[in-house]
Amino acid sequence: MSQSERGDGHSQQCNSCGMDVSGTNAARFECPECGHMIFRCATCRKQSNNYECPDCGFRGP
């Protein structure tokens, strides 16, 4: 697993829209199914945009 996949690298992207969220007020949490680090930008969180885990395919609001 790469550093960015673990969430401790410099490249962090919103799992919903793909925006670079490094240094922003993004949510960071582990996928409830597999533990992969998920990032969500403030806009996607506010709009309740769905996300999909790139490792296991879990989908959430």
C-alpha cells in the first residue's frame, strides 16, 4: 500500500470529487468495511455526496 493510500502521504484527494484536500478542512476516516483511509472535502460533506472506497467498493453518503 502506498503512502497516499494509507493517508499519510502528501497527495490526499476527496473520494467523492477528486479535489486535492491537502491542507484543507477535509474529513478523514477509515472505511467501515476494510479500513482504507477515506478523505472528503467540505463541499462534498455538506452536499452529502456519495463516496466509494477504492479498495473494497463500499459506498456511503
